[in-house]
Amino acid sequence: MKHILLLSTGGTISCRAGADGLAPQADGTQLLGEVRVPEGVRVEVRDLMCVDSTDVTDTQRLAMARALWENRKTYDGFVLTHGTDTMAYTAAFLCRVLPGFDRPVILTGSQLPMEEDGSDAPENLSDALVCAASDYRGAAVCFAGKLRRGTCVTKADTQAFDAFSGGNTGCPPDGVIDDGVLTLLDMPQPEAPALRLPVPVRAAVLPVTPLLDAETVLTCCGRDVLLLYGYGVGGVPEALADAVAQVVRSGTRVYLGTQCACGPADCSVYAVGRRMQALGVRCLGAQTVEDAIACIQCGLL
């Protein structure tokens, strides 16, 4: 018998319609009552919060991590119901805050509320329970029959049921679920489990667009980190080079990624990228924005 803890946090999966639009209301027990629990699985429920994932704070993400850490020896696996809009941020955060976590931590949610006809919620939650009872380890997103590692996932569609992709990493899913059966294809390598507390950080994220000017870039001087998202594989216009150089000289660590939905940043390809490298800017490669931010929060970038 596998013992699973379901931690509910709100999101679309728990929403009900009201005068002001959809808002989270259903608790974890109500959600669980709408799905078939896999054979050989016993589920306990704990409601951590009931919020739209847009409003989830890093303090609340840390509370999720602590709940997982404190219960890691009591349960065989965990399911975290969560809103889709920031699910990938939370998944990456949990991967970085809980390195080496030796239990499955499966985040799931839905594009339509559980109570709505034709919702994807029942299947996603059932699949997540299957994954939580497996030998997988670490945080991952279970959605539309795919299990994606928390450091390799991003929300790619605002409406489609298959809402998540591997983003810039290009990573395929770690597993697929078909008719309640999980086929594991990969999983994180084992390492010593730890709780890595986030560090205070002053960071900024700027996409390079025709509207970005040097004055705006210079407002980042003195921050701990600046994430720049350039054109293509990492292009930043010459008109911004002096401002970026001043930001680097101020002691700010500057990283350059790509705005493209797929494919890595590679600053070595074009002169516009090499110019940034010469200034001391570092390339993010195939890292998702969600994982880059989680690494910054944990002092890893």
C-alpha cells in the first residue's frame, strides 16, 4: 500500500464561478472525491492554501517545500494541486530548494475547473496519483498524460489541455501516462537530500525589445542579478552595450537568455552575442526562465 499526501493550494482545478469570475474555492477533499484513487494507494489530504496561482508568493512556496521536507519519511509520495499559470515556477523552485528529494512530488492542475463538464481535471489528478505512487523522485509536473521534470517545464499554451512543454531545454517528458499506467522514461539522478533555503536577492528581468532603452537598463545597476532575454540565440543591440557594461561594472551578475520558445541561447554564434560575453555577461544556454529564477533565488546563479 502506497501512502500519498495530497497538498492542495488552489488554482483553476479548485475554481468555481462567481460574480467576479472564476475563483479558487474547492478544498483537497472535494477534489479527491471527484476522481478514482488507484488501487493500492491511500491518500491523505492537507489544505495549505486556496489561491489563484498568480498570487502565490515565495513565502508560500517555501511553506510547500517545508511541508514536503517535514513529511518526506512519513509518505511514499506527494501530489500538489496548483494553478497552471505559475506551476512551472513552483516546480523549478521545489527542485532547487529540495535537491535530491527521494520521493515523487507531482504538481498538477487543470485548464478547466474540476466541476466543469469536459474538464481535464479528473484525468490530470488521477494521473498525478499514479505518478506519486511510482518510483519517480523529485518535483515534476503531470499534465495531459505527460510527466515533466520541474527544471525542464514551462507553460506553453493558455487554453489547450496539453499546456506544458520542455521549453528551451527541448527535454522530452520523463514519463507518459496512458489509461492509468505510467511508463517512466527518465528521472533525476540520485543525490543526498537537502533543504536549501532561498537567499535574499535583488534581481531584474528585462526582455530586449525595440522599446528597451539604455536608461532602463541602467536602473539595474547595483542589483544582485539581471536576466536579459535577447533576440534569437542571444542578440543584444549595440546601442545597449555601454549600459550593460555599466551594469556589469556595478557588480551585478548579468545573464543572457533567449526570447524564443524553443532552443537554447548561445552567445558564441554571432558578434552581437560575443560582444556581450566580452563585457562579462554569461549565457543561460537551454535553461528555462522558471529554472533560472529558481537558481537565482537559491544562490545558484
